[in-house]
Amino acid sequence: MFPTIQVGPLNLQAPGFIIIIALWVGLNLAEKFAKRRSYPTDKLYNLVFISLLTGILGARLFFILGNLNSFTGNINNIFSLNPGLLDPFGGLVAAMLAAVIYGQRNKLHFWETLDVLTPLFAVMMIGIGLSHLASGNAFGTVTSMPWGVNLWGAKRHPSQVYEMIASFVTLTLIWHDLSKVKFPGLVFLKFSMITLIWIILIEGFRGDGQAVLAGIRSGQIGAFVILAIVFFTHEKRLSKGETIGKGDVKNG
Amino acid sequence: MNRDFRIFFYVAILTLSLIWIYFSRIPVEATSESGKMAPHTGFLAPEISLLDTHGNEIKLTELRGRPVIVNFWATWCPPCRAEMPAMQRVEMDYADEEVIILAVNSTNQDSLPAVTQFIDEFGISFPVVLDTQGIAANTYQVSSLPTTFFIERDGMISDVVIGGPMAEALLKSRIDRMLKRTP
């Protein structure tokens, strides 16, 4: 666990710093992949930048709306740099809305765009695992396995390391597909399938899970439902590709 | 891969997932349910037993039943100084709700005269305890000042904020959340 990193006189928050590095690395990989697929890189950068900016603004707005009393008499706190004054769900909704609106206005192909962004998503997943390791969040259940780590007063599964390894394996598995794409959407859907299977598996080793009923973890149930939807979408895309030919799918 | 094989693959993965979801249900000893103490969200707050600036002993466990904000700080730390006025205002605003702010001074890296001067300068009315040996900071694995722990009425840590200065709105939102959870 290393929640802060000392760089000279600066004491950086390690989890946030790791996420920024992962974003930068992922965006560079996505740019390389976009060039290979003749996707406009300027639009890719604009899409990511606009989504991020809108996401941050949306996260703050949602937080303010949900905690109006906290800002009474502290109007200037609206502009505070505290990351604790952000609502992650609100940020995600705002970022996705901004991405869809930007994509539609610039006539970006939906599946092609998701494919191009997949290297970014894959690197971000590695970054999230590493940031969990830094903060000590997403810690594992108690174990007697020899590779267990001492954390929060017990020997636990190194679930954050599992996360990182799984995300790295996912990136390696999809890397091969990046160079030989049959038709748009398959890279993203394959990434989603592998990632969701990892989530269902690794969530089972986490000690901080939230139960929905009788100890069943909400994270696993959510991932299971999304996995079923991804399987369905994958099958539909493949069936469409097999029926009407690759070129038609790519354009539609 | 033909369609039939794909369908079989999807069904097999979903079935295996369901089996794993059932067998990996949350064990009772996973977090604080077994009463484990650790300086992290979801665990019971470890004990702090220190003397305040008047020589009175203050024990964290004796404050159970009231929401407590434990703030590790030092006089030489600029973000600590910056967030103190907000903490003082919050202490006054939430006096009726019995919210306690416990400021743990890292006295092993500070000096007592500087602490008393600081208390007078900022008009601090909440208890300030002196961590002269650095034991509390060590127990709470404090790696950076300020570090703030939000502890619920039942002694459970609900949030940890590393670094600062914390905005007043952040303090109030966390306190409101604690008050809503355990009325």
C-alpha cells in the first residue's frame, strides 16, 4: 500500500496519479490503433477530452444537487479542487452523454469508435488495479494461501494484484485482434466479455464486497447481467456479419 | 466458430458464473462483521488514547455513540492550517448533533508551544490530543498530513480523506451522511 508518492517537495495522491498515467498511456495506444484503422485521431482526442471535462463537471453538479445543504453558505466550495466533492455515477452519466452527442454531431461510427477506444479501456483497467493496490481499496478476503498478503490486520488474497494480472492478460489477448479486425465492434465486445468474466471471478475474492441478498455480491450480479447483454449483442453482430457480409456491417 | 458452438459457449460461461457467484458469497469474516480493527473504510476504528493539551486523557472508544472526525495534523503543515477554520465552523454548526472533532497533533514532529499558540490563534474549541510518540499516527498508518478519518456512532470508519485542505462542504457532506446512516 502506498497512498501517497513523494516527488521532491510534492506529496502526490498515488491512486489519482496512477489513473492519470494510465489515461495518458491508454490514449497513446488508442491513437496508434486509430491510425492503423484510418480513424481520425483529432476526433478521438476531442471525444476523450470533451467526455472527461463533461464527466468532471457532471460529477460535481450531481454531488452539489445531492448535498445542497453542505454548500449553503459555502458557494465558493463549488469550485473546490477536492475530489471528494464528486459523484462518480453522475460523472459517468455526463461523460457518456457527452460522448454520444459528440459522436452523433461528428458522424462517428458507434462500433468503430468503441473498438478504437478499447486499448484505452484496457490500460485504464490495469491502472484501476494498480490504484487499488496503492490505496488499499478493493482488498481481498482472508486466506491461508502462501501468496496471501498482510493487509488491514489479516493475511488476505492480493485481489488488487489479481485485478492487474487479469487486466494485463486481457490487453494481451485483444492486442492480437487489434491488427486483424473482421468488422467493427468485435474488439470492444471481446474486451467486454473477458473483462466481465474476470470481474465475476475476482469479485469472489474481495473482502469489501456489498451483498444484495444472502451474501450474494452486487458487483457479481451487475457484471453477470452486463455479460449476458454483451453475449447477446456479440451474437447479433456476428449473425449480421455472417448474413449480409463484412462490408455492410462496417458501414452500418 | 459456428453459431451452435457459440450459443453453447455463452450458456456454459453464464452457468459457471452463476455457480461461482453462489459459492463465493461474502464470508462473515470478510470485514468488520467479526469486529476487526483497521484504519480503513469498513473496519472498526483502532483505539486512540492520548492526553490533550490540558493533560486530560481522551479515549476514542469512550466517544462511541457519537460521530467522530479524527484529524491528524501538525502546525507546520500548510493544508492542515488551511482546513482548521472550516473544521472549527463545522464543530459549531453541528454542536447540537453531538458530532466530535478530535484533532490528533503529530507532536513527535511538532512542538507543544507551537500547538498551544496555534489553538489560540485559530480559536479552536474542539479537543486537541498530543501524539508525542507517534503511536496513533503509526496505528492509523498515516503517510501524509493532514489525514482525516470519519467514524460512525458504532465505531466504524465510513471514509478516509488523505491530504487537504478539505473544503467545508466536504466535511459537511460526510457528517450529514454519517448522521443519516446511524440516527
